[in-house]
Amino acid sequence: MGATATAAAQSQTGETLRKAGDDKNLLIGTAVSYAQLQDPGFTRVLADQAGVVVSENDMKWGPLRPTATTFDFKRADALVAFATAHGEKIRGHNLCWHEMLPSWFKTEANSGNAADLLKHHIETVVARYAGKIQSWDVVNEAINVKDGRPDGLRNSPWLQLIGPNYIEIAFRTARAADPNALLTYNDYDLAQDSPAHEAKRKAVLALLSSLKDKDVPVQALGIQSHLAAAANGSYSWTGYQTFVRDIEALGLQIFITELDVDDRALPGDISRRDAGVAKLYHSYLTTALQHPSVKAVLTWGLTDKGTWLTHFLPRADGLPQRPLPLDSDLSPTPVFRAMLDCIHAAPRR
Ligand code: XIL
């Protein structure tokens, strides 16, 4: 089925992810690239399916900051304009991360100016979109247990140049620039039952708890949820369940911010692979959506065409990964059905 036919069919039956989410007061949406916004076949489906959007890359430092004194908002503005025109909410991603820093950062940022650079960036970007952003990922991926620090903090450029209080500076600056956006801490490797994920959960919980103790204005945790399919199709979420309750006890909301499934452990055969990917979505979302504190689910892309996983985690057989609710022709995959079923089964928020 072609893109237009698919979009039409979905709106006829009314079975869209966006509407299913609306019925549960649950935000459903996706990351979007600037290139995708230029494709009318895609944007029609995006308007139907997403109640919330996030820019895959265009609000990161690299794309936004051609030089240390300038900003290029063209691509970020295009997404904000699209979402506003279609009544979609917008997540901002992200204000402070160790990756995708502009090339000038290495030579121009130093311990004398880094805090001012960070503050100026956050003030400018957050003020530009103030009132339009549902939630901002203020700090992204600040924990990396493997770096060996007792507090679990990643040995990132921000930590090196400013020290551990860069996190607090980022949140307080964002709050001053937009009093209404929900301020989020976002991180990965928090979902599975494994020793590495358990250690990361512990460190993230300790970080969030210390931020709350200091009255730092953090309001939500983004659990990225880049999941990996298992060859045996067996999943358990014991650590996750406890973690979600611990996060709730801190008074924080939870957003699933970057859901997708690495399918390298599954066979190349498309129907077996799609069934395996959908099974993991179903298992994870059934667990996550039991918790009314989980307010949003965003997949990291809407269609398999252009998923970062094909390049970031290439399959041994060279086939493109199939991690998302629509295939590269924009036709729904079994993931789409699994998401709808889980949303229908979820309690209303
Ligand atoms: C990824 C994008 O999908 C890629 O296009 C880019 O090359 C690298 O970043 N965690 C995050 C996201 O918070 O910003 C990352 O996005 C994926 C992992």
C-alpha cells in the first residue's frame, strides 16, 4: 500500500496511535528529522499518528550552533511550525549532552567560559520556544557507571569543564527561561533486567533524589527505551517495576522518550522478525503503561526508513533494521498493532 492510501485507510477507521493515546490522556508520538518534514507523504501520516513530536537532531548543540556566538534555528523552527499547525505537542531534545557538540566546542570551550556558554545557550533556546514546548530534555545521559566515579556521573566535557553542578545550573537556567515546560532528565539502559541496567537505575535514582533534595526543578524522567530483541523472545521487567515506583515516590512523571527495538538477534525473515519486535513492544508497553505516572510514549522515528539503528547497530546480514511502527513504505507493521493494543489496554491517565 502506498503512503497516501495508508494514511487514508487509517483515518477512515480512526485507528491511529494519536487518537488511541488521546482517549487515555496519554501522549503518543515520535522523533522526526528535517528531511522527513519535506516529504508530504510522510507529513500526512505524521499529523495523523503523532500527538507529540521531538526533533531527532535539530535542537542539539551541533545543528543549532554554527559558531560560539551564533544560532541557526531554521530546522528546529520548521518542526515547531509543523507541530503547532497540526495541534501536536512538542518535546525539546536536548539542552546539555556530551555528544553532537559543535566542532568549535573543543577548541573554544574551557573551564573559564563553559558555565556561561551553557547558560547562554539554554537561555536563548528555551526562551525562543517558551510556551510552545511540553517538556525539555534539559540534561541527557549524564550517568555512565563504567566511568568509575562514586556518583556514577559520566566523565563528559561538561563535567570536566564545570564540575558536577553543571546539571543543577542547566535545570535552573531552563526553569528561569520557561516557567511552564516540564523539565526532564533523559537517559538510556534503564529498562532491562541485567546487572548493568540495575547499576544504572541505582545511579540515576541517586542523582534524581539528590537533585530533588536541593530543590533543583526536575519534574520528569525520560526513559529512552532503546530495547534489544532477544533470540528466545523472553523478557522480564522486575527491576524496571521497582525503579518506576521509586521514581514516582520522588514525585516525578515518566516519559518513554526514544522507544525502538534493535532486531539483530532475530532472523532476517521479515514476518518472523516483525513478530519478534512486536512481541518485545507488547511486553514492555504492557508493563510500562500499567503505571499512570508514565505520561508519554515516543518512538525514535515513525518509519523504518531512516532509522538510526540500521547504521548505529548494523545487522550481520546487512539487512536494514525494522524497529518502528511503520515500514519504509509507511504501512503499519505488527509493532503498530502491538502499540494500539497496549494503549487500549492501559488505564486512563
Ligand atoms: C541519535 C540520532 O538518532 C542520530 O541520527 C544521530 O546521528 C545520533 O543521535 N540517545 C539520544 C538521541 O538521546 O539523541 C540519539 O539520537 C540516540 C541515543
